[in-house]
Amino acid sequence: MERDACIAISEALDQLGIPFEVISFQNDWNREVHGGRGDTSAYNRFEPFIFRLYKGFNEKFKIVKTRFNRSYVTGNNADGEAIRFIAKRLADQPQARKILIVLSDGAPAAMGDNRIHLNDTKDAVKECQAAGIETIGIGIQDMTVASIYPDHAVISNLNDLAPALFKLLKTYLIDHRRNRKLARAS
């Protein structure tokens, strides 16, 4: 379901000529960073990141669409760190308006203190907003996004994911463009 929704929204963005990137992230359950679990004073998480680039900003969606067939997402995410990494990539793009949409199925966690990851994610979202990056959270069968993202939506049924993404597309892109045109005309 998530893959199909990402493909559908990607096709819409592509048709609208809007540059976009699709990345998934997780922490590797099977490996530990330097120091291991015994050295909790030096680390907020213990596993390295895995980022999967499904579509880069400079790639044509039609050419890389098959990458979505290999999508694989699990839990165990240090969301704050991942959001910062992805926001940096977004900030490097030339477009004036930047929107980051995060799909989440639970609270940020990476085999460490979950409160640290939750607070770090809240801080990362505030940093994005201060940098002019509109940041939106979509909670999938979980309400945690409501405590992290000022702009958020929660879906309880996976069948509602694609409609929720299209509603966001309409609100943040199409309605925004329409409102800017109306403001210029008056």
C-alpha cells in the first residue's frame, strides 16, 4: 500500500513538473556503531543508517520507477537524524519553496532511549521550519506525528494513504499556487 501511494504521488508530481525526491530510511538492526550497547554515554543510537534512494531530484521518474518495486521499510528509525540529512539535500535544491513529507508508522526509536529520539525529532522539525522547509508528518495507524509535526495527518486505514497524500498535494501545491495568483491579481 505505501509503495503504491508513493508511486501515485510521484506520478502526479512528475506530471506537474515539480522536482521531487523519494527516500526511505531506517537503522540497521543487525549492526552496531562503535562502542556497542554498553557505551550508552556516547551514543543516542547504536545502529547505522540505511537510506534508500528511490528517486533523486535530477532523475526522471519514468526511468527509475522500477526501483519502487524493491521498496523495503521496517521500524527502528532515528527520525531526527534522518530528517536533518534529507532536509540538507532538500535545502541544496534551487527551488524557493521546499516541502518535506515524512510517512511514519510509529514513534521515533533506534534501540536507544525513545524519549531522546522523540525530542530530537521535534527539534529537527523545528530546525527545518526555521530554515524555511515546510515539514509535514503523515501518521500511518499511529498518532505520534501529532506531537511532532505542526502540520500533520493521521490515517487509520492504509487504503486512505494515497487519498491523504493527494489531499496534501492539493493543499500545499495547487491551492498555494492559486492563492498566490489571487494575491498578485488584487
